Amino acid sequence: MHSRQIHTPLTIGSFFIASITGVLIFFELSSGGIRATHEWMSLLFVVACSLHIYANKRPFIKYFASTPLLIILVSVLSGISLYAVSFNDLYAAEASFQLLTNLESSTLLPIIDISHEEFLVRLKTIGITKLDPEKSLYEIAQLHDMDVHDILELLISP
């Protein structure tokens, strides 16, 4: 079996999986499993692309040897690099999420518009029965070995 018969399908498959999971994460339609799949498939995609480039190095070198193409490639990579470092690795959505999940439960409930009784009922459905109203969702998740994303999703879902 030739190496192209292995790395080309790996490149294509990992690209599609990483793309689909990336879109799900971007639109916040994901769970922890989707995020983990995305991260692992992205790593597989990098390895598969590296193997693909190595196996096809002559055409790649010839293709990128063209001066206009090289200028475009360097410009795009520079733009992506500047864009990536400008975010400080913390999106507004993530900052909001951290703020909400670190509030004391008694402060959070009016914000998400549920009563203390409804809060207790919803948490009981996932096995959380003893609760200190001064604890944040993050602390509650840590105490019960749960994902804070899942708890907040449970609370804000109708």
C-alpha cells in the first residue's frame, strides 16, 4: 500500500471532522465531547497534512516558488498571526461565561431569571441535592465533579 493511500484519506477525513466540530463550537452547539473531538481531529489533521506535503514536496515547492503566490501566502499568514494575538485568548463570550459561573448562586439566579426553588429542582435532576447558596456554579461543578458548561446549560434552557 502506498503512503498516499493512507495520508490522503486521513487528511480529507480529519479536515471534515475538524471543520464540522469547529463550526459547532463556534456557534456554541457543542458539548465537551465535541470540543475534545475537535482538538484531537485538528492534531490528526496537522499530522496528515504534514505527511501529505512531505509526500508531495516537489509539486508543493514548485507551486509556492511563484513570487506572487509567495507574497500572498506570507501576507495571509502574517494577517492570521496578527489576528490571533490580538484576541488575548479570551473572547467576550468566554469572559461573560467566566463571570456568570463565578457569581454566587444567590446573585446569579435573578440574572438567569429562575427562582431558587426551580434552581434546586433543575440541579436535583442531575444529582445535586445539597447546595450552599453562596457557592458559585463553578464551585458546585468542582464539588460534584461535573462540567460547569453542562450545569449552566441546564439552568438557562427552557
